[in-house]
Amino acid sequence: MTGYGNAERITKKYHIKVEVKSLNGKFLELNLRCPKILGEKEALLRKYLTPKLIRGSVLCLLSVDRVDDVAEGAKLNTALARHYFDQIKSLSDDLGTNDKDILRSILMMPDVMAADEATLEDSDWNDVLATVDEAFTKFDAFRLQEGDALGTMLLNHNKIILDQLDPIESHEIARKGLVKDRLTAGLEDFRKDNKVDQNRFEQELIYYLEKLDIAEEKNRLKAHCELFDKEVRKGTNGKKLGFISQEMGREINTLGSKAGFAPMQELVIVMKEELEKIKEQTLNVL
């Protein structure tokens, strides 16, 4: 689900910033960008964030900048530098060469200049987590607002599907009459050259009409739609809503295949359009 949240905090040592952005997604895809100082904590942070996110394509940006006067950066390994100097000076004296740039050469030797790896103390790490929590509080508030709008949208699509059932019912008499007329006309053509048992014909006609009856599908579809409405209002997760929408789809497809009557099939198409919108949006429900 779409969401956004940010927070920042300034302590005695650090300026901490956290920004969280998410887009809709069927699974959780967390892109976590941390500064080097949080390198050893990245796995813990990912584990801490995963339950909060559940699903979606999420970008989480963290920055931790020093604000005090403590110098950080590369440091000179003086013991190693002196060791290199003694050896190079001795070699230079033996060879009688110029040792004017010996210091420059020493500074370029391996491990003479070593990076000062900054580490985060427990209190600083707690400040980072507190800033993360603050950002996620705003993030969740944003997603709840989006969720309310999404719930209203799902209820509207579901209502439109339910609203098609009464018009479908109104076309039932005309549809059955059309089917009966078509069968009767076919029978009259058949009678010209063949003998027909009228009782047998009526039995077959009743069986055929019962086979085309859609009352059961309408009742099941209505029950599924009512359940969907109830679960949306209850705040059910997206997976369950997805399962219910699949059942709705089965009944709508059966209605369409049984209808065989243009006015009813037009209503079924409306149902299918709304159902596709529901399926698309349930992927955004956590």
C-alpha cells in the first residue's frame, strides 16, 4: 500500500534522518539504504522493519551525520611509518641515492594511513530506533488514510455488482420465453420429416430450462458479495478478500455462460468490469 513517513532527531553527537516510502506490491520488497556507521546493524534493522511493513515495495533511507567536534577520518599508523622509514633510509644510504621524497613514499605504503572505523554506541543505536519508530508512526497514519479510501472504493465496486442482480432477474421471463420459442421453432422444422412424442418433448424442455436456470448462481453470488462487504468493513486482510473475489468470479462467469441472452450478458459484463477493479485493489490491502 502507498505510504510515506519521515523523521529526524539531533542528539549531542549525531543528526539522524529517516525517510520511508512505499508503493503497492504483492510481496514485501525492502530497499534499505544505510550509512557505513550502521553497517553492522543493517541485518538487525531489516529484521526490525519487516513486521512493520508486511507487504509492498518499500524504500527506507537513513542518514547519521556527526554534529560534535570529534574528528573522524584516516589516521596515521606511526609505528608502521617509522618501520618503513628505517628500512628505506638504510637502503637509500647503502645505494647512495637521494632520500629527499622518502616521506611521500612512506605515506603511500600499505596500511600507513588507516581509516578510522566509527562505531555506534548503544545509546546512539537507541536514538536511531526511536527516529525510525517516529517515521513509521507517520508512515502508518498515511497508510491508514489510504486504506480508508481504498475500503470505500472496494465497497462501491461490490455494490455495483449486487445492483445488477435485480435487473438480471427482470430479464428471466423474457429469456426463458425466448429459449422456449427457439426450441419450439426447431421442433416444428423437425416434425416435417420426423415423428415427435409431445410428452417426451415437454420433459426435455423442462430439463433444458432447469439446466439454464441461474437462481442458484445468483444466490451464491449475492452471499459472496455480502460476505465481501462484511469483511471489508471488518478490516480483513487482502488475501482473504482475494479468495472471496475469486468465488465471486466463478459465479459471475457461470451466469455469463448460462445466460445466452444479450440484455443479461450486458449486465454480466458490468459485473466482470467491477470484479476486475476489486481484484486489482485487493492486492493493495495488507
